[in-house]
Amino acid sequence: MQPSRQHLEFAPPHTPGMLRAFALAILAHLVLVFILAVGVAWKRETPPATVEAELWANIPVEAAPPPPEPQPEPDPEPAPPLPVPPTPRPAPPPDAPSQADIALAKEKARVQKEKEQQKLELDRKLQEKQQKEKLEKDKLEKDKLQKAKDAKEKEAKEKLARDKAEKDKADKAKTADTAKQKAEKAAQAKAEAQKLEDLRQQNLKRMAGLAGSGDANAAGSAAKSAGPSASYSGRIRAKIKPNITYIETIVGNPTAEVEVRASPDGTILSRRIAKGSGNKSWDDAALNAIDKTGVLPRDEDGRVPSPMIIIMSPQTMIGN
């Protein structure tokens, strides 16, 4: 007994409302069964009833009496005889026309024929007149169209001639301008070439005078009226000489004349070969040396001549 008591003590408590839940479930099932039963009963069909009936006539109908016998038709009466028409009398022959009637008829026919001929003649003349007027009208229209066409062609030719004249004039003006520009450029180039040649000759003479030996291969200076100092050519040569890089074998003594333009502080602005040495590698080496130099030294008076012609040869720039 003790183990049973311990088991009951540790058993879970009963859930409250179990009886009420069972009662509600049973009630719901009963309602469902009732609804199904009522639905099945409504779907039943009533069997059709069978009825028999016999038809009887209310009043008897008597037979119709036989038709009466036909009466014989009476004989038709004979038709009355037709009346005989009277024989027509022959008409009297017409009277022969007289000579006057014949002449009058001929005169009427002649007049009628003349009228018809006159009418035909008038119609012919009217038709000829209409044709003539139509031909004249067509000719006038054709002449008018031809005149308009000729005027248009003439205007087109005049316009073409004007355009051609204007084009020729413009071409001549353009050719003249081109020739003038070419002449101006040629004169300018010639003047510049002459100026450079004069400058080169002056530099050669001046450098020869500075060297005291007549050597024209010394470093040049600017072409100014006052002239550079005696030591300026040596200073330029000393400035450019370390920047010359030339590793090829030198044949002879190629001399390049380089035109240099510089700012007042000595900065080189531009350089070009004024007269080539005939050795392209030496010309390139001279230009590269001037580019590496960058700035030219100033003269004793603090100025830098520009433009100047620098004469560069292997003997003056590389040799001792």
C-alpha cells in the first residue's frame, strides 16, 4: 500500500474541465449527424404518379344528306347571220398637175437647195475661221513659251558667265596674292640670308682681328657696332667646350656656323644651323652642346649679344 500512495502523491494533477470538454464534443457530433440526416432527406425525389383517362364525344354527329342530281343544260340558240359589208367604190383618179404647179415646185426645190448650200458654205467658212484662230493661238502660245525658255536660258548663261568671271577674278586675285606672298617671303628670306651673310662676314673679320692671326675658326660673337671684348670669344668657347660629346672619327676639320638667339640675361632662346659643315653628326653635336650650355656668359659690359653666329669646328672646340 505504501508504494501505491507514493505513486499517487507524485502523479500529475487532473486537468480541470475534462467532463465539460467530453460533453461539448458529444453534443457537436450529435448536431453534425442531425444536419447530415436532414440534408439527405431533402434530396429525396417524390415518385411520379401515373394517371389514365379516356375521351368520349359529347353529342353524336349525323351523316350528311346525298347531293342532288344535276339538271340537264338547255341547247344553245343559233347565232344570227353576219351582215355583208357593201362593196367600196373606186376613188376617182387625181387630177394631173398643171405646168404652173410643176414650175412652182421646181422653184421651191431650187431655193431650198440654194439655202442648204449657203448654210454649208457658212459652216465651212466658220470652221475654217475657228481652225485658223486656233492655229494662231497655238502659235502665239508656242512663241510665248519659246521666248520664256530663251529668256531663261539667256539668264542662265549670263549667270554662268558672271560666276565664271567672278571665279576667274577671284582666282587671279588669289594667284596675285599668292605670288605677292611668295615674292615677299622670297625677298624676306633673301634679306635674312643677306643679313646673316653680312653678320657672318663681320664676325669673321672681327674674330680674325681679335685673334690677331686671321684665324676665322675662332668662336664668334654678336654683330654690334661697339663689338665684343677681346676675351668674350674665349669665354663662349670655354662655356660650350665641356658640353661637346663627339666619339666618331673626325676626318678633316668640318666647320658649322650656328645662329644663336639669347635673352638679355644670356638664356638661349633658339639655335639653328646657319651654314652646315657637311658632316651631319658634327652639326648635331654642335646643336646638342649649345642646348646643354643653356645660358651664355655676359660680356664685360654686362650684355649678351643677340643674335650671334658661333663658328664651331673640332680644332677650336675639341683640340687644345
